[in-house]
Amino acid sequence: MFAVRLALSRPKRLNQVINTLIKKKQLDSNDIDLENPLSFLIHKDGAENLVDAAYRFSRYEPGTHVILSGTGNIDHLKSNIESFSRPPLPENDVEKLKMIFKHVDSVSGH
């Protein structure tokens, strides 16, 4: 929940997370657009936004049986349910995500 709503959906925080992962050598800066790191996910056949992308990626990842999406915000709850109801992300987007983040062992919203 923290990774989605805090770390991934806020551009300034996302850039901080990306830079930290680069410094830890868990992410190669050559694999990602440093100005807009996850923009490739947002397109007509892809995700509506990064929160949608995160929940759809998680929802369809093999071996994932439970995805926490707790919120105190009714609009976030409705949006989360809509994301979980959508089809998987396009295969090319999923493969690119896996390639970019292949060495990352954790991301927190903190």
C-alpha cells in the first residue's frame, strides 16, 4: 500500500526511490528514463496511471494470492477496485518492468 500510494504515485518521491535504487546498484540508470521513469506504462492500451499499473501488475503476477490495498479514502477504494477489475497490463510493459527492476529486492513508501 505504501509503495503504491506514496512511493510510486508521487513524482518527486518516485524519483527519490529510483535514485536510491541506482545508488544501491539495484537499478541500472541506462534502463530507465530518469525524467519520467514509469511513463511507458501509461498509454491507450496500458495503465490509466501508476497506481492502476501497480495494482494490475500485482493482481496478475503468478504466485500472488493476496494484494493489500487498504485505504481510508473512499475514492481510492473505488479506484483500487476498478484497477483490480481490469485486465493484465500489456505483456511488453510487464516484461520491461521486470527487466528494469530485476535486481530490486524491496521498495517502501517510507
